[in-house]
Amino acid sequence: MHRCLSYLSGQAATFCPAKRNRTEGLGLRRMAQTEVKGIKDGWFTELSPMWPGMGMSLKVEEVLFTGRSQFQDVCVFRSATFGNVLLLDGVIQATERDEFSYQEMITHLPLCALKTPAKRVLIVGGGDGGVLREMARYKSIEEIHMAEIDGMVPEVSKKYFPKMAVGFNDPRCQVHICDGIEFVRNAQESSYDAIIVDSSDPVGPAEVLFEKVLKEEPEDPEVKKENAEQQKQQHDATIMQ
């Protein structure tokens, strides 16, 4: 449901369509269906300006969690056909039934494209833990860093999506609750062999990830040329959806 872009630091680039603290004190609570945005008469419907004239609907069996973090509304409900469903600001981010298809594609395609196996990698976003789980399958990786802005998302995922969030238990994983763009900007050059940006749709708060990453052009003409090709690949991938 959410969109993402993944890129490899200094080696290759791919753009692919998706997809996007402690529990105590975060205000976790259950809520009646009528109080959750998008749920009416036992059905959740996602509407978006990205696909006008249509909607995605799932039958709701029970709202398991709803809360408001510093950045967004977070909700989990159990659906009749797709298992538990994670919503951020009323937008589907993952479902138990099909999350693997997104997580595997955004992770394995770029990592397998490297000439040399990655040893130090970074996930920007990805607080649900799906990309982290897939990265943890690589024995060659020595360090996995995650820069996730919303600390509520990993904690909710650990509780309601334990199979997706299993990677948080990997000793190689370091989670940084911070602004992902600032984290990348402050990192030393060549800090990571691969970086995967697992973000929400490029509208609203997540829009900055696309604008800043893609529009800040370097001085080197060769790098500019490479970035232009990356943007073309993203555009082509969007058209193919």
C-alpha cells in the first residue's frame, strides 16, 4: 500500500513501488470501530488522491489498538481476510497476509545487486520491522541501523505483528528514534554499504523524504547523471503500477 524508494550507497540504485520507546506511557488503548477514521458499518475503506475514484475496503472484526503518537495516528485492527492490519494516519501500511511481498522485494533486490555483500546497512523508516527481518537473513551483514522517526510504530509492531517484527531481537540491530533525513545528513561519507528508505506514501509528512533525497543535487556531474537515471527509474516504476 505504501510507496518507497531504495537506493544503494555508491554502488547501484533501484526504485521500487510498495508498499510503510516502550509501550508503557504511549497511550495504548482499544477503541470502538465508530471512533476510527475510515471504519464504518464494520468495514474499513482507504481513500487516497493517489487513486481517485476508487477505494480499498477490508471487513473489520475487531479494533485491537489505536493511539496518537507525536507524529501520526496509529491503528491496528483484525480483518476478516488479511489478518492484522497496520494503519498510519488512516493509510494501510501492512497486513499479516501479504506484507512479505513488499518486504522481500524492497530488501533482496537491491542487496543482491551489490558486487560485494553489504556489511553495514541502514533502514530509513521501516518501523514495522519487515525490512529489518529480511536484512537479518544475511549472515554477511555485521550491523543493521534503523532511523525511525516514530517510536510508537516499532512497539506496536512488536505486539501485534510479532512475526514481522522478529528482527528487532537480532543483536546486530541498532534502532535510532530520530529524523531519518537528518540521520543520513549527519552520517559520515560511505558509512553504509546499502541504504533502504521504507517510507509511507509521498503525501503528507512522508513527502519530505522524496523531495529532499531526490532534489538535493551534488556538484559532481557524474553523480548528477546517476541521480537523473534513478529518478527516471522511479517514474517508470510509478507508471507501471
